[in-house]
Amino acid sequence: MNQWVIALPFITVALLISLGLYTILFKRNLIKMIMGLAIIQNGVNLFLVSLAYREGYAAPIWTSAPGEDMVLPTSHALTLTSIVIGLATTALMLSFVIMLKKHKGSVDSFKNRRCRE
Amino acid sequence: MIDILLKDMWSPIVFIIVSLLTALVAYMFYRIGDEGYKRTRHKGEPFISGNMPPKDPRMIHVGGDNVFWGFTHALRKYLDPLVKAHTGIINDYVYWMVITMALVLIYVYLLI
Amino acid sequence: MRKLVAFLAIMIIFAFLVITAVELRGDDGGFGEPVNTEMDEYFLENSQSHNQVNNIVTAILFDYRGLDTLGEATVLFAAVSGVLTVLRKMKPVKRGGKR
Amino acid sequence: MSMDLVSASPAFVLGIPLLFAFLTPLANRVSKDLRDAMFVIGLLLTALFVGIMAYEVYTSGSWIYVFGSEESRPTQTASYFRIMFAADGFSALASITMVITALGAGLYSFAYMEGNTGMEKFYTLFFLTLAGVMGMVLTADLFNLFVWFEVTSIASCGLVAFQNYKVKSVEAALKYMFISVLGGLFFLVSIGLLYGEYGVLNFFLLADALTGGMIDKVALSIIIVVFAMKASSVPMHMWAPDVYAESPGSVTPFIAITSLGSLFVLTRIIFTLFRYSFGVAAVGHLLIILGLLSMFVGISMALKQSDVKRLIAYLSVSQIGYMLMAIGVAFATLDSADYSSFGAMALEGGLFHMINDGVYKALLFLSAASVVYATGIGDLNKLGGLAHKMPYTTMFFLLGGLSIAGVPPLSGFSSKLLIYQSVYLYHPILAIIALVVSIITFALIGKIFYSAFLGPDQGLTRGEVPRSMLVAMGILTVVVILFSLFPNYVVAEIVVPAVEGLGVVA
């Protein structure tokens, strides 16, 4: 039982990812679907950051650390990169939606289905 | 088991030479034929079920979906649901991906 | 029907993620107790002597995994180019037929 | 000096397209001719460095290039903590495929895209896609793979939506982007799982560390699904026809090559990461199932298409099935004695089919784009009689089409023969299905050829496409003919080193 309580941050991540998937699958508004994607992004970033955590350890900066006890630095670097990538992809997708709205005047995914079959 | 490996026997250059030789033989047979044969008036004109061919030559062409119409029509009970499943809605694209992911996860969990 | 299947699929993925979350890093490990830290310890020990940098994340971003940062900048550049491309003035190009 | 250049050639293969992606907008400020010249120079330089890398791999063996390390060929574990590129036969094969297609598509773009505004952005996105794909196939680091995956997704989506006055293009780009980003996020989850468990990101260290526990199972099955999705495997193929049909004709083969690149990555990941820790048979069967589905559903959907590019897109989905099946058979037999009797042949066939497929599919897409360029019509119901005015395009299409259908003596037959025979030895049913699919492919090529090119002249076009487009297709044709005439040479010199590069020797 203790294990489940300890793993709570990871379970939060799983919840966030499932919530995002739910949003993507059940919402028809394209903007809301992109918001669902952003929820998953944040969940994944939370996952990467929480991987770094070691109890009682300091941030990986030598000037403020009391000793050599520091949390894992690699996943912080990975998270920084993935945040920037998330920003870039979201921006591009929103610009696609803007263009679709200009053309057709709709952000409904059920109405944007000209390519099919 | 196939003892002879086809890939060891396969050589495109030999194939091309053999095809050329075959073509040569065919041409020689062709040359034996009667040279005095005369084309009749309707020879070479399209024959459409006994109807007169249309005046406009563009109408003779059968194109697009009509080419394998019979084949696709015979398979319509299999093809139509398949075509219908390609809805073109993003939600469905994600839906199929999520389902595949769930199935693969179960498959790998059970079988490895 | 479709909604039910989709919901089930989400549930299955959620279940697997939860199982992995609990199983991560062994039975007695888990959150906050990484097991294999060889790579990170190497960075912690050597980033000062290699790079004269106190902030180890900086050392990783710009030295050890510098190519990732280049890729990150490339992603930004690609996204900017993409947005400028998509949102540029529409000017249809007529083509085909009897030119 | 020159030795350093050779040693660093994997970095240049990635770096040259990146550099030129930044340079083309600057050159556009000076003049349009300089910009066009830069584009060609960049492509040729990339090809040069791919050639240098491949030559070095084939003559003196593979090596690993470590970024930012004093020793570029690692001897100690600490070097594996940095990002590294694997320059082996497999990356050589993959990057040769990419660069041939990029050259063809790039030269074709000049005339095809004429009249569009913002061409400097087009060239930038083209180079970024090339860089992303090269990074994807060369890298030996999981997170770095994710970064190049995203670069490829973003840049290729920008290319798809380049003709933003077409609503269908924007829509296809949005769909592709959406599903790629979702796939990328799942990939990131599995990277996180593997990093959290083993604390390393490098392929080789990870391959040593994997134990085959629950974490590995979940992470690796997510990776399989994500890369199969990007490779447009059924049932996650639905984005592919949209994107291939609605992207600008000159870059369609280039978009197709990104999905082929994902298949390369999938192969490498499976063979390096799954191999030592897992029951290989189950994963092999999974790939065979995906391959069969792709072949069958792809070809069935192609039967109902009436748009020429959409039809070819579905044909390409079914071709992906052949490769997945061949890789699956090779992987399923990896631990048994069957591997030396036919598993290795399946792998050779699959890899040979990948390089073939990249080239002839490019030829096919480009000739379809020529039809659209010359007539403005993509609908097969309205086309007809183009052979009268466009003899060269007809010839190119016929060559690519017969090759994709696997008609002897063309290159598609040589690789399919390897696949048929090895798959037959694994299970006869698989080979029979593959043959049937191949026959239907031939019929569908006949359909396009008959309805678009044969028949009386409909007066749809005034003449052949511009000469530069013909030259671009001609280059690809020469490659197809070379592959057709000397398949044994290609297998011995390019494909066998690639099989060795995957770390499996019969």
C-alpha cells in the first residue's frame, strides 16, 4: 500500500495523460483538442521532472548546494527541451486551425473532413 | 523446403536477353505471315456491343472507376464498410491509434 | 459503441501507466529513489572540471547534450517558418490545362 | 585533416542541411538566383557527405561519432553518456535512400513550385525535413531521436500546408501534425520510463541494461505503435492518403520518405533494444500482423480510389506492409536456426525493398504530380489520352509502376523475390497473400495507366512538363534501372552491410 502512496506523482501523470486522451477523443472543437494535447504535454513534462527527484537532495547548482547531494540533472535538461518543443508544435497547430477557420469558418472537427475515403 | 534458392538463379540481365530472344522468335513468326492481307473497312474500329461507335473519339475512352467496375462491384460488401471507416475526422484517427496501442500493450503483456 | 470502446482503450492505457508507475525502479524503490544514476553522477562530478560551470543543467544543455539544444533551436526555427508559411498571404497559382 | 572530415561525416550529413536551412532565407535577401543556387548546392553537398560516409563504412567498417568529445570514436563508458551518431551500414543505406529522393524531389520543385510566393520558406522547410530525417536515422540516443522526430514532423507539416490557399492541404497538415505530436508525446513517455528505470538514454547502454520487465514491455510496445503509426501502418494509416494526396506534388515523395525513415528507426530500435531481453517471436508476429493488415487494407482501399495521388498513396501503404512483414519474419526467427536458413534472407529482402521503395515510389509520385501539373486534374474519371502529348512522363510512370508491382526484371521484383521466398519458408500463406496483393497492385497500376495515359487524345494538355522536371524524374529512373540491372551487386555492397550494421550476422 505504501508503494502506491509513494508513486502518487507518477499516478498523477497517468491521470493527466488519460484526461488529455479523453479530451482529444470526445471533444469536437479543434481548439479544445489541442488543449487536450497540451494537457498530455504537461503531464509528460511533469513525469520527466519528477523522475529527477531525490528526497532531501538539492538543486543541481554547485553554488547553492550544501554538499554533493543533488537531484538528477539530466531529466531537467530533457524537460527544458521538451517544453520548447511543445510550445513550437502547439503554435504551428493553432496556426493551421486559424487558416481552416479563415477558409471554412469552422473549428469543428466533424466539419473539417474534406479529405476522406 | 525449397532446396534451390530462387534468388541465386535470378539474374535480370539473363532475363532481358532471354526476353529479347523470345521477341526475336516471335518477330520471325510474324514475318512468315501473309503479306497480302488487306485491311477491311471496319478493321481497327472499336466495337461496342454492336452499337455504332460514337462520333466524338473522346467518348470511346473508358476511364477511371469504370476500369475495374465489375471487380469492385463484386467486392462491395467487403469494400463499402472499409471505405466508410475512413471518415476523415481527426478524432477517429486518434481513436484507431489509441485502440491499437491498447491492443499492443495487452498483446505484449500477455505473450512475452 | 464507439464511445465505449474508446473509453475502454483509455482505461487500458491508464492501467498500464499506473502499473509502470508503481513498478518503476524496483519493488522497494519508486518515486524519489532512482536506482541507476551512473550517467547523472558522472555529470554531477565532472561538469565543473570539464566546463567551469556551477549550474549542472546548463552544462548538460550546452555541452553534454548540446545537440539536443541545437535540435530544440531547430524546432523553434521550423515552427516559425511553418507559421509564417501557413499564415502568409494566399495567392492561388493557376496551373494546368492549355497553358 | 581529411581523416577528421571523414570521421565527422555523420555530423556533416546532419549539419549541411541545417546550415543551408538557415542560409536560404538570407540568400533570398540578395537575389532569387542565389537562393536557388544555394538550394542545389546544399542538396549536392549533403549527397557528397552521405557518399563519403557510405564509402568509409563500406571500405573500412562502421564507427561511432560522439558529439563534443575529445575522442570521436569512444573507448570508455563516459563517452556513451554524450550524444552519438552511429555510422554503420544501416544508417548508410537509410541516408542513401533519403538523399536520392531528396535530390529528385528538390530538382523537381524548381519548375513545379514556380509562381508560389515565399519560396525561401519552402526551401528552408525542405532542408529542415531532410536534416530531421537524417538525424532520425543516424542518431543512437533516444531523446535525440525524439528531437529530430519533432523537427521532421513540424517541417514536413509546414511543407504539406505550403499551398495554404487549398483548404484540403491545411486540413491534411493539421491531421498529420496532430497525430504526429500525439505519437511524439507517447514516445516521450516511453523515453521517460526507460530513463527512469535504467538512467541512460544511449541505445547501446540501454540494450545492455534491459531486463525485459514490465517497464520495458510497456515502453517498447509504445515505441512500436508510435513508429508504426509514423510509417503509416494500418490501422494508423489514415493520415497518409490525406497528406500524400494534398501536399504539393513535388514534395510528396519527400513526405513519403519521412515515413520510410520512421520504418528505418523502428527496425533499428527493434533490433538493438528488443533483441537481447525479450521473446523475439512475439514481437516478430506482431510486426507480421501489422504488415499483413497494411498490405491487405491498403490495397483494398486503393481499389476504390479515383484520385491518382490518393491511389498511389494507398499503394505505398500496402508496400509498407511488405517491409513490415519481412522485418517481422526476420525478427521472429532470430533466436532459432531458421534465421540462417531464411530469416537473414527476409531481412535482406526487407531492407532492399526499403531502398527500392523509396526510389520508385518517388518516381511514381513525381510522374503523378506531372500529370496534375500539366492538366490541373487529378481525377482519373476525367483524365485520358495523355500519352499522346506526354511521352516521357508516360514512360517514367510505367517504369515506376511496373517496379512497384514487382514485374521482372525491374528492381521491385528483385526485392520482392527475396521476401516471397523467405516468407514462404516461414509460412506459405503469407507468401500467397503477398503475391495476391502484388497482382492487384499490378492491376491498379494498369488502371491508372489505362485511364490517364491511354485512349484518344482528350486535349487536356498542350505538351510535356518543363525540362527540369523531366531531368529530376530521369535521375530517379536511372537509379531504378541501375538497381534493376544489378540487384546482386546492390545486395552485396549496400544491403548486407546494413544487415551487419543491425548487429545480426547469419
